[in-house]
Amino acid sequence: MHKILLDDFLKEVLKEDIGRGDLYTRMRNNTQVEAYILAKEDGVLSGRMYIERLCELLNLKCEFIFDDGMVFKRGERIVSFEGNMSELLSAERTILNLLEHSSGIATLTHKYVQKLEGTSCMLLDTRKTRPLLRDFEKYSTRNGGAVNHRLGLDDCLMLKDTHLTRILSLKKFIDDIRCKTPIVSKIEVECENVLQAKEALEAEVDILMCDNMDIQMIHEVVKMRNEIAPSVLLEASGNITLRNIREYAQSGVDAVSVGAITHQAVWVDLSMKID
């Protein structure tokens, strides 16, 4: 994220909590203190970039023991702080919220990625993110080992069932829209059955999403892709869980997308302590 955008985001999250001013700061406590954040459960760290910049804005020193994407254990110290006590306490909840939220997403994402070990399949995130937190949450999935799907509607043209209801010829539509789409932007089509998938492959789309297809149907689509359009990337999506993700990954698709890694992630339990 660009520094200007990062600073704007951090100022907003601070403003949300501090409001017109932390009432505690009326005590004018200029004591210099040292503090640290303790992990109360195992997890994967995410959020370092945000916390380091936040501390710079507040003239606090911070030193991370773990990098983003690293696994930490319960009872381990994650980051240490040094600075003005009033400033640190004013930012305490904001710091914890950012780290707990981001690390929660990275931790769940990591569990899904582990299920893909030994396959050539990628884990993709989705646009099922909290409003105004997409950059933050997609940064978190990356730290868990996922690959970002499109960040927004301007990244990639994705045709879903709601788009396709008014299209009579998919191939003609793809030919027409490709001329109006930036050359670096991909065209993806969501298909719910083998017949739709065949039409998308014949239209030479860049990415074909197998949406809510069972394993048998996906095997058929993979075979058809290899015969008709081997350069098309296949993505499986819908009802993919930790229990069945490996089965989908081994079906021959190139990627699986899972919305749960953002909207079902539970925050990691962390705590700030003053030395």
C-alpha cells in the first residue's frame, strides 16, 4: 500500500477510538515505558507494516520479533514498544485490533494453504471482505500464503450468472468486450455446469470459474479444458472447506478460491503488557 493511503487509513482508525482526545491524557503522564504484546494462542503474524507506521506517527519505538507470515506460539512475545505512556495507552486498542484481526485472517489462510502442500494448486481470496477494509484483509491473506484474486471491479472482468442472463452468444460478447478491455486485464467467466464451461472454453476466456460444481463435474471440465483450450486457467469455487479443499486441488484445477478465509476468520488472542 502507498504510504499516503496507509497514513490516511491509520489516522482514521486512530480517530475512531481517540475521538476528541483520550481522557487519560489529561493526567499529562509523560512517563517513558516499555511494553510488549504477548500471544495467548498460536497463530500466524500479520499486521507488522501497519503497526510500524502507526508507531512512527505517534513517536513510539517498536521492534518486531516475528515477520509477517511467521508462525508464533502461545506465550511468545511478538513485538516490543518503547515511548510515552499516554501515547502508547491511547493506541493500545487500535494496535491490538489491527494485529488480532490481520493475524486471524493470516492464521486461517495458512491452514487452508497447508492442505494444498504437494499440489500445484493456488489458494485465492475473494471480494467477500468488510467494507473499506479490502486492502487490509487482502494483505492479511497474502501473509497467510494466499494469492490475491481481483481487488475490485476494475482489475478483471468477471462475468457471473447475473451478467450472463442477457447474453445470447458468449463468444460474440467476449470478442466484443475484449476490444474494450485493457490488454493487461483478464476476462473470467463463472460457470455452473459442464455445458456453460464448454461455451466459455470455446469463447477463449482467460479464466474459467467452476462455481459450486461437484468433483465429478470438475473432472469433466478439466478434461475438456485440456483438450479444447489448455491455456485457460481453471478456478474452483463454492462450498470449499478445510475438509474438502485437497480433493478439489487434486482434481486438476489451477486454483481454488475461498471466501471463508476473510469472512470466517476468528481474531487471534493477543495482549499488551507493560514492563
